[in-house]
Amino acid sequence: MNSRRADNFLKLIRRSKRGKLKIYLGYAAGVGKTCQMLREGIRLKEEGIDVAAGIVETHGRRETEELTKGIEIIPGKKISYKGIEIEEMDLDAVLKRRPEIVLIDELAHTNIPGGKNRKRYEDVEDILDAGIHVITTLNLQHLESLYEIVERATGIKVRERIPDRVVAEADQIINVDITAEDLRTRLRDGKIYPGERINTALECFFRQSNLEQLRELTLRELAAQIDSRRRDSVSENTAESPDQVMVCLSSRGPNSEKLLRYASRLAGRLNRNWYAVYVQTSKEKPEKIDASTHRILSDTLTLANRLGAQVFTYKGDDIVKALLQFASEYRVGHIVIGTPGKSVPFLRRLAGEKSIAERLMLESRNITVVVPDTKA
């Protein structure tokens, strides 16, 4: 417990030197996130705060363009990509200008290749580390852990995604909310997309059912974030309870991505650390598995890191023993494991052999073993 308190104090020291992050969160384009961000920037400027914008994506919207006139915009850098000149935020220029607060639109944006960072949220983290406060915008569907949920609800694959920890570590989250019908009205009135895109948008992403489901997801996420912060403040100085989350990874797991996202959401709801653990048996040494399996395993461990898990790899032929030893040492209260790809053959089951999930349920003590349905 003393070690945990020391870690908490170190986090406080680091946070005191770091800039603050405020996110305007919405469920779709056009709800008003960028306008809200700009209006706040103008108000802060009127109060004598040094405010500038690193980048604002107006998308040709008249209301947004009018608001940018009240804010200094730090010149971006123009980059030629596939024959097209694109303007990106200039991270170095922002750090050199060093305003007290910088406005940065579209947190989930993917940068043009060639710069320091691949994603805009990584630029924002560099700016925060420099002690500059950031106000930004984000649509909920860009959270990594919601990828399958959003696709299942809307049929849309979200290409640009950010780790959940970015939102979890934000100092303030503001939900920008309007009804789905009001948003569709704004779209029909030409306030979101140009005329030639309106009908397609109404029939695809901006369908009433899609918007209502995304809006509900956003409200639920915001409630979960508020609850997480409340419980975190209550438990900051209390003893750590054995309720951390561990997800068990396999080199051949067909649904590892869904399993990881489930574990990430569970850890978020419980406001607990979570760990991704892979036990390498003698049959799975690098020289014994094919290139395809090795690539899948590497991608799985990379995704676990992106989602915020602490990743551990152990060696041993008794997978259950290794997992339970880890659970004991790291005070794990929830073990998340996928359904086995193949069941134990009948004759071997008669001889007493059990699956890894079954053994975990039988041999664990005071641990909840969760086997989510990742096939849906």
C-alpha cells in the first residue's frame, strides 16, 4: 500500500506540471462541438487569457468560420500527399508560440505521414507535457473500445480511433448534445454538409436509428466517466481492493480484439487497472509458430497496449497455473477469457481433462471468471 501511495504522489507531481485537457464530446458531426470550443476560447480571451487555435476544421460551415475570426489561429504547415496539398497542425509552431490555452479540433484525426506523430492526440499529449492547456473536440465513436459496439449498432466501421485512456485522463469532459431529429434538421438545412452530400448522409450515417443509438452510447459513456471520477476520488487514499482486471490472450484466439475491448470496458466501469497476459508454451516458441500466427499475436499485443492494458508475457506449459499466480500477485478480481476454439475431445474429457476456462473457474478463489460472447 505504501508503494501505491508513492505512485499516486508521483502522478500528482507529474500532473501538476502538465497542461489540463478539456474535451467537447459529441455523438456525431454537426452537434456543435467546434462552435462551443471556439465560443469558450473567445470568452477566455476576453478575460485576458492568452488563447490561440492550433487547428480548426470548419468544413466550410458559415457559423464556424465566423467564430474563427475572434481567435488567433497559429499557421499550419502544408504537406503534399498523393498529389494533394493538405494543411496540418504545426506542432512545433504551437510549442514555439506557447499560448496558455490552445484550441485543437478533431482529436482523433490521423496525421499525414512524415511528421513526428501518427495521430493528433499524440500531438496533444506533447503539448500537454509542455505545460500548455488544451481544449479539443471528439466524437464518441472514435473510442477504441467501442469499435465493435458502434459497428454492430450502425453497420459503420470507424477507421480513426484513439485509446480510451486519452478520455479517461481528461480533466473535464463536456457533452454537446442535441436530439437526433434536430441534428437531421440541421443537415437538411445545409448546416453540416454541402447540398450534394445531404441525401446520402441522411440515408446512411445520419439515419434516425443510428443517431439515437450513438446518442445513447455517448450519454452512457459520460455517466460512466463521471462515476469513475467520483469513485476514484473516494478510493484515492484507501487500500487497493483485489479487483483488478486480467484478460487472457492466446496466439490463436479468433476474437482477441473483441475480448480486449470487452476487458477495457469492464476495467473502465470498475475504475481498475487491467492487464493483458499471454502465456507462451513450449509449443508456441517463436521458431515453432508460423509467420501468420506470429503476426496475429503481435497485432493483439499492440492493440492491448493501445487500449491501455499493461501487457505481460510468461513462459510455461501449465497455462492456468501461470495465470492464477499472476492473478494472486497483481490482486486480480476479474479474469476475462475467450471461449475455446476447440472443445476438449470426449475421451480426454472422460479421463478428467478440462478446458483452460473450466480450470480457471474451478481453481480460482474469490475471482470472477468472465467468458464474454465475442462471436456476436
